[in-house]
Amino acid sequence: MKNIKVKKLRIVFLDFDDIKNPLLGAGQARATVEVGSRLALSGHRIKVICSRYPGYKDRIENGIEYKHIGLGSKNIRLNNIFYILSVPFAVLGIKDADVIIECFTAPISTLFSPLFTKIPVIGLPSMFNAKEFSKKYHLPLYLIEKFGMKFYRYMLPYSEVDNAKAKRLNPKIITKIVPQGVGREYFLIKQEKPKYILFLSRLDVAQKGIDLLLQSYAKIANQTEYNLIIAGHGPDEEKIKNMIIDLELSEKVKMYGSAYGMKKFKLMSEALFVAFPSRHDEMCLWALEALAGGLPLIGFDIPESEWLSEKISLKAKPFDINDYAQTLLKATNPKIINPMRKNARIITGKYTWEKVIKEFEDFMNIVVAKEKEKINGK
């Protein structure tokens, strides 16, 4: 596909999360800020439609206009439901956009946005795992995802895994693989003497596999000098605290709370590696940030982790706590982990936000041109 130059675009992101949402503020919200603010600097007009939350404010920040919809309660799951139900009405109200970028939303992924507008919609598979959520909630949510995918003409998958799934569900969809990016500041984090193993993410047991991590770590806790730090916030915080007590890990596992800015950089600087035990996770922003900070990822050998080579990661048999325990222990061996810590920064150097923005702009220009051709009957 060749580059097609068009005017600066009016772009609307549909993103459940907001970087200032105290109930979430997760990776996709940060990715939207990174992409949206850079697109705004390039002259595009950016609007984000996201979920209400306690204390929310519609605002303009980093060149991005934020508009909130839905309930805005203290219960993130209720907010999630009301956001999904509100999206069709929000999309119907969008009149002044050239492109809509829909961040897929748990637990159903697809929000059916193309059904409610003539503006071209580009799907962004920030959450493309309805099958796993079907298991969690014991509901056939994957059928909604499967049906919804039929209505999308365009998509920006993060990886070949996402791309293959999209093509399988909708053979006519036009895609371009664009990985996440990572800020240069993560490459500048100074590595101190390692003190612990780090887990940092949303505290969601079912998706992030924190139960698997704790059960595995319990098997080797007395065999390693490295404690385990669990940082982040989320709906399962109390459940995790109870698991730590039940597994008699209170002396070895510490809950850190939320970590942003310099607190996050300090945590990373003293970590040996990052435990990444997700049951399902796309190429998430945190994974690239960890690698850019020189921290290899120790996780499971699942399809979403295919992009992680053995030079920067170790992978256990999927969800096998015995194998994961031994993999964690193996990663504490300096002869194994130190070369990986060096490789992590080198290999991650190709994932820049500048490249991401260029790929986004090129694809959006192609989408707008194709839609004009369709309108003109070409």
C-alpha cells in the first residue's frame, strides 16, 4: 500500500479507559494518550470518548478532547456495562469526524460501532479475548465477538496472532499490523543491584494470572533470595491479599500499590525481571516498557507471547504452576538472566512511538481514500 496524502484528519477514539480514571488508568489509556497527543501535534484533531468515573471531567489535555459517557459509579464493572450500552448513542452523535478508532472492550471485544455510523471505523484489538472472558463469566461472549467482527472493514492488529484471528473471523477485513510503542524514557532507567522479582499490572486475577504466579512462587520462595513485589491496583486487590496469607507468603510477597512516574521507574530499576503470568494478553504497553527498562519477561508459552524471543523471555508450559515455578527459579540465575537483561533493551529499540504514528497516519489516509472511492462509485 502506497502513502496517500490527504488533509489533516478529525479522529475520534472510543476508549473505555481514561488516563485519569482512578479505577483503571491502564495501558490502553496510556497508549491512547501517546498516540493521540502525537497525532494532535501533527495537526490532527483528536477526541476520546471514554467512560465516566467518580470525579470525571470533560476536558482538553495534551491536545486531546475528552468526552465521558455512561454511569460513573465506583464499580468498574457497572461502568463497563453502561459504557458498552452507551456507545451506540455516542457513535450516532458523531458528525464531524473523518475516522473513528474503536478500542475493543472487555468482555465482548467488538462494540458494533460500524452499524451506527457511515464514518469509517478502524478496530483496535486492545482487548480481543472474548473466548477467555466467556470462561470467566460462563457466558457465550465469544459469539458476540465473532458476530460483531463481520461488520468491520478495517483493523490495526498489534501482532500476527491478532491479524490471523481477525482474518479468520472476517476474511474481507483490511488490516495493517502496527505494534505498540515505548517511550525513550524507559531506556534511560538506570539498573541498580536487583532486589526482587516484579509484577506490575492491573490486579485482575483471571486475566493477569496472579493466582498462578503466587502458587508458583510459593513453591520456590524458600529457594531464592528475591522477594516478589506486586504493584498495581484493580478489582481483585483483597482477593490477592488473602491468597498471600493463605499461601503463607506474607514475609516474601509485598503489595506495593499503584506505581506511576518516578515510583514506577524506581521499582523497575531495582527489579531482576518481570513476572508476566497472564492467561491472555495482547502485546501490551507494559511488556514493552519492561523490556525497554532492561527487564526480561517470565511468562507462559501462549499464542500472544509468540513475539517474545528466547533472548528476552523465558516461557513455561501454559498455566503449569510446577513448570512456572522452576522457570522463575531458573531466571534468578545470573548466567541466564544477565544476558537477557542486556538483550531486552537492544531488541526493544525498534518499537518507537514515532514509527507507530507514521503507521497510523498511513493507514488512516488509505481508509479515508478508500471510503471516498466507494462514495464516488469507483
